[in-house]
Amino acid sequence: MTSPFKIALFTYSTKPRGSVIHTLELAAALAALGHEVCVYALDKDGAGFSHSPHSSQAIPPLYKTVLIPSLPAPRDLELVIRLRIQEFIDYLVQQPLSYDIYHAQDCITANALLALQKQGLIPAVLRTIHHVDDFSNSYLHDCQHRSIVEPDLCFSVSHVWQRELYIRYGIQAPRVTNGVNVQQFQPVATSADAHVRHRYGLTGQPLFLSVGGIEPRKNSMTVVQAFAEVRAAYPQAQWVIAGGASVFDYRDYRSAVRALATKQGLDWGRDVVVTGEILDADLAALYRCADGLVFPSLTEGWGLVVLEAIASNTPVITSNIAPFTEFLAPNQALLVNPHRPQEIVQAMRWVLQPAIASALLDNSRTLCASYTWEASARTHLQHYTALRPEAAPAFTSRISEFSL
């Protein structure tokens, strides 16, 4: 029997973003399989993982966490990234590190680990690539490039990014799936639902939900246009935008989205409700309260929120592009062209028809069983095992034979 691994997972934040949630869920699944896991993260406000998928559970998670103090961020993105990488390096070089696996979940932590590897402080560096950004800034471009081409092994969470990594960088990245936490995201209403409605002033009907905050790749500007038209037919409708923690500064874009909403006659704060960072229990309740998830994103690594909505019995509107089309059939979600507001408008109207919503949910219900964090952890372990010193020849052979 293979001996348990000592695994260190690294994420740039304690705030709930896709890669952060992926890190925590993977940590929990690996620990449940008997491995020793520790998650390292920058803690920007001292709150820790108060919003983690397991923070509301009575039983603490099986994995450990190390929270690294972090300074307030400057507005300039290059300075932010430089600062965050250095904070990781400064902390880690002073720590006794004795793990079998060092696995970064983002560009920031990958660059920090690569710096430690160059000093001979750690062995192989692994990285999960959720998606690739397009940077005009040379430092940011080089930083991202280094974090992709220099790790000993990269993973991809979707076929589309697996192909892109091969085309752009010649990187052969094994695909590892995401999952959904069905203990957290459940269809059965609880007393929390009414409290959440009251807390955020959700008195409207119908109620549309978007998750991930206001930013360009979430296509927020287009959704404003679509919601304004839908609201003309449903004067009591509300649109809730949940979450949105990010290393990027989207203040100007958020201001533009709000200005467009006002121009369209929408009352910001009443017709459009922005929650900001949100507790896990509140997010689960929001899914159950919503008549539909509106998620016509332009770029995603995989799209965790889609399965979270489905697990919560909430019908989904999303983009007719990969990665969504990798795991969603046309009868499981309303797939729209994200660049065409009228298609989003039509989908928002359709999702309010009980027969259509019911059919979507019936057809998509089995998806949750197909995407579990345990299965993701087991796939990771196969590759971790290939990195053990005694497996090095087999690992080299397997990577050379990898095909897309």
C-alpha cells in the first residue's frame, strides 16, 4: 500500500474565489483519503478562512491551515503581484518545509514556490491552471508565463484550457476535474433562506442571481442590459450579484456598470442588490431563493457556480462556450451567446416558465454525482504518486506519451 503523502497546497487568498474554493475542497478530500494536508494562504484582513466551505460545520476540517499576514494592497496591479509573491517568499524561507508535494493553485503562489525551488529549499513544484489572463504589462505577462512553463507539472481543470496550454506554451497538462459540495449546496429550504431574504432586502419576484461579483469576464455590463429589459415585463424583479473578491482592481468597471444600470432606470441597491463577500450559508440560501442563475461569463476555468446552482435546485443560464459545454448539454441549462443581450433576455424569460425550469433541473440532477471532490482528489493522487522518486522513470514516460 502506498504510504500517505504530506501535501502542501498554496492559494493567494482566504477570500472565496474559484481557485480558493478548489484548494479548500481538494484539501478536504485529500485529507479524508488519509493524507496529511496543509493549506497556506495570504490573510489580508486577519479573518482567515471564515468563508471557507467548511467554516460553518461543527466538525473542523481534517486539514491544517497556515495563514500568512499580508499588507494592504496598492492600487497598481504590478505592485500588488510583486508584493504578494514576496510576502509568500519571506514567510516560507523562514519555515521548516518537509512536504512530499508542493502544489500552487495560482500564478502568485507558483512564482513564490519556484523562487524557493531555485534556492534548493523545496523539490518539485506543481501548479493548477484554472485559466490564463491576457496581460499587456510585461512584468505580469512574464510572471504568468514563468508560473506556467517552469513548474515540474501543471494541471488543467478543463479540456479547453488543456488545449490552450498546449497550443500557447507546449505544456501537456493533465486534466483534473472540479466537484461540488452537496453537503453545503442542497435543494431543501432552511430557516436561513428567510433570514437571507431579509438581510439583503430581497422582496422582489422573480429573483435572478449572479455569482462572482462585477467584473469584465463575468459579463456584468451585458447582464445589466438584459435585466433592465426583463424588468420592464416584471416590474418587481430583482437581480442579486453575490461575491466578488479579487486581486484585480475593478472599481472603474463597477462604476461603469452602476452608471449603466441607473441610465436603464434601475435602482441600485433595490432593483440590483450587490452583496459583496458573502458567507457560505448565505450563498447556499441565495441559490435556493433564486429563480435562476444568470452566468453568461466570457471566460472561466470551469465554472464552479454552475454545479452549485444545480445542486441547490436552481436552473442555470450560462454561455454556450467551453468550458460550460464540456459538461452541460443543451437540455441541462439554457446556453446563450454571451455577447447577445437578447439571448440572455429570452433565457431569463424562459427560466421563469415552470415547465422549462423543471425540465432543466430534471435533466441536470445527475451531474452532481459525476463531479465529486473525492474523484478529483484521487486523480491528483495518481499524479502525485508518479512524482515520488521511485516512480520518476514511469512519470517521465507517461508525460511524454500524454496526448490531447
